Amino acid sequence: MKETLVPIDHAGRIVLPKSVRQELAIKAGDTFKVSINGLAVMLTPKNQKSGFIRKGKALVFSSDSGETINNDVVTAVLEQTRDEGFLRFKGLSDRGKKS
């Protein structure tokens, strides 16, 4: 996202642009950690839970642990999920068969 200037009102409030709120899945009532780095003020969403969030048109997995998952982990999770789905399907299809 390109930089955007936002005003601060007399009560010290700013409004995050809609595009920022959508990108980070920020909703009314969310809380933020506020930190100062030199002359910069950093707002970090604090109540973000692990799971899928919408970023634009895509669903993206987000975690508050800060860890990055690698391709091996993703592949293992996909294979496990597919195996579980296959076993469930097989169990359902076996019920209809006569012995």
C-alpha cells in the first residue's frame, strides 16, 4: 500500500483507511499495541488469533506467534488432511457395500 496522510482530531484520534482495515482484517473493538520508534508510532493489532483471515480476495493463514511456516510443514498438513478426508470418504462408501 502506498503511504497515506491521515489527520488527527482534537481528541487525538486517527481513522485507519478502509483499505488498511480490510488488508489486516481490523474490526471495530480490536485493540492495538502502541510503540514509539524514533519519530515513528507503530500500531500492532493485539487481538489477532491464529487462523485464516481475508486479505483482499484470498484467505491467508495468520498466527500471532510470529513464526514462518515452510513448505515442508504446509505439505505435511495438506497430506494429513487429504488422508483424513479419504479415510472418511472410504468409511462412508464402505457402509453402502454389502458383505
